[in-house]
Amino acid sequence: MAHHADMNRFALLAVAVIAIVIAWLVFFAGPTVEPPPPVQAPTVPTAPPTPPPTAEPAPTPDPAPPPSAAPEADAGVDAEAPQGPVTVDLGQHDILLAERDGRFLRLHLALVTPDEAAARVTRLKRRALVRMLYFLVTKRTADSAESPGARDRLVETLEPRFRNLLRAGALDRIEVLRHEVVFKALKPSPDGGP
């Protein structure tokens, strides 16, 4: 009989632990819902104040020049046409080289785009571009990264892959602002691995 009572106690304890875990998952680990952004009151444009009446008559506006007198350079030009080229900075990154001995390639890249629309696409894809950069550089050795022409070879490797990530015509060129191999002491991995 005592054996059955101990079994019932363990069963009740197990059910209680499972219930606590489920309650914790539901209340604390579940998806969080962010409150909606605050609603701003609409702004109503106000008319500029009218000047007080004066005794002097208002000056007459100059007559507009005839349409044929307008300069031809402005004809057909969109006032909001994007200007280019636009440079998008990818930032500076220290990327561990293939030997994994503490030598890093310190890179600072900028992408030159033809206009603001292409720059906007490039900024949106910045994370994917940086991931591609890390993927390709970690395969390089320190000797190849320090060899003559290493900067040009890196650009030749990156350019077609970056063009594939961006829309057609979004990349004019890659500028390498910094390219050097540096040594940094590696921190030991917490799991004991390399």
C-alpha cells in the first residue's frame, strides 16, 4: 500500500512539474505582442497671416516670360530625378582567415551605386552582402591576403556575387578603403572547441 502511495506522490509531482513548465511557456516564453505605434494627430496646414492693409498699392508682379523664352535645358528634366553616383558604406570588418590562428583580414568596403534608388536597394540588402563577404574571406589564407594584388583579386571575387545579390545595374564598383592583415588573440571557445 505504501508503495502505491509513493507512486501516486511521484505521479502528482510529475504532473505538477509539467503544469508549471507549460504555464511558464504560455506566459513567459510565448510570442510577445508589441503595442501599436502611437497615433499622431493630423497636422492641419494654416494659411499665412495676411499683412495689415497699407496705404501704398501692392506692387504688380512681373509678367511671366513667354513659353518660347524658357531655357531648353530645363525642358523634360524631372525635378526629383535621383542624382548619382551614391556611395553605400558597408563598414569595417575584421574577418578571421582560414588558418584560424588569430590572423584577421581587416576590411573596409564601400559600394558605389549609380543613383539613390540603387543605393536604397543596396542598403536594404546590406546584411546579405556582409554575410557573403564573410563567407568568401574566411576561405582565404593569410599569405594570399598579404600577397601582391590581393586587394584586386578580392574585388574580382566579390563583384559578380554582389551583383547577383542586387538588382541589375545597382552596382557600379566596389571601393576597398582598408585591406590589411592584423593579429588578434583569440578567446577560447566556451564549449572547448577551436
